[in-house]
Amino acid sequence: MKLLLDTANLEDIRYFNTYYPIVGVTTNPTILSKEGGDVLKLLRSIREIIGSERQLHVQVTESTYEKIVEEAEAIVAFLGKNTFVKIPATDEGLRAVQTLSAKGYGITVTAVLTAAQALLASNAGAAYVAPYVSRLENICADGVGTVADIAEIFAISGTTTQILAASFKTAKEVLDVAAVGCHTATVGSDVMKKLLQHPTTDTSVAGFASDWKTAFGEKTLLECLKK
Ligand code: G3P
């Protein structure tokens, strides 16, 4: 399962883009609003940091068919290749997904809460559907189970639409969707960090360093090899 970063914070994007194997960045109006300022400059900066080969998902703010189509085309014209337009799973949105997909735009249908919405998005030609895992789990619904249902439906139909699971509050939810066949997941900075962190990894690394020094002194293996 591939991972994307769910933030518009430039410092975090720079960090994770350097150290973690992310394939892109996802945003939405709420995520952009947390950073504030000049939104075009912000989006342009994200594109500059991740380069043209990684995915950048940007959500429309218009809500009617004609305006969604116009806005989607303007977003892609502004941010270039590998830009995916996020469109919410509404009637107007679904109509726009069909038009834009037929024209070759990469569309991510977002705010997906049911497998039925995912099925419709797939039939409309979406490249991705984004089920909101934690928002479901938080209302005692089965977020991971919904992703599993979508994965099964997509596998049976043979659609090219992929699942881009979103809205994670815990690292375990990320692993759980990976285990039920989710293709990609977008994860906030805190959860991304938690996917790697482990105190026993830290104590193990400290133990290796201390044992090395006790046996071989201050020189690293690289320094010995270069001699
Ligand atoms: O991509 C946006 C989605 O992840 C929503 O996340 O944390 O607002 O439920 P959240």
C-alpha cells in the first residue's frame, strides 16, 4: 500500500518528502485553511517541493457541475501533471467526475463514507476514491470494513479505480486498511511519524552504537574501510 502525506504544512512536506517514501501530498479546503495566507503560493510551493513526478491532490471548492468542471481544469492547468482533482461524492460532483474523467483528468472522489458511493465513483471514471476511515470509526461505524468492502467490489469488477483511504487518527487503522487490500492511504504528519517510531528500535540502535564503541573505539566502520 502506497502512502501520501495529508497536509499542506510546507515544513512537514519538506521533511517527509526527504525522509519518507511518500508518493504524493493530499490537501482539502480544511487542510489549506490551517496554513492560511496566499493559497496559490502555498499550492505552488507544495508542487515545487514534491516535484512534478509525485501526486498532488487538490479539492474543488465549487459545488455546481459547470463550476466544478471549470475549477478542476484551472487547478490542473495551474499545478501541472500528476495533479489529481478531489471532488466530493455529491450529485453535482458525480456528474463532473464523468465529464472530467472522459477528458482524461485524474479525479479523486472524496468524502466517501460508503461502499455504494465508491461504486458510483468508480463507474463515473474516478482514478481514486477516498473513504474516510476515522470519521466512520468515530461514529461506531466500520471504517476498515468499508475499505475492505470497496476493495472486494473493485477486485470483482476489475475496475482501474484505486482506493485512497483517508482520515486516519491511529497508525493501527493505517495497517488495518493495508491488510484488507487498500491500494493507497493518505496520512497526517503525526500518524506518519508513528508508523516508524518504536522505543525498542531506539534502544536497539543505542545498544549497537555502544557495543561498537566498546569493542572498536571511536572509529566508524566507514572510517575503518576508508583507511
Ligand atoms: O484528506 C482529508 C481527510 O483525510 C479528512 O481527514 O482528519 O479531517 O477526518 P480528517
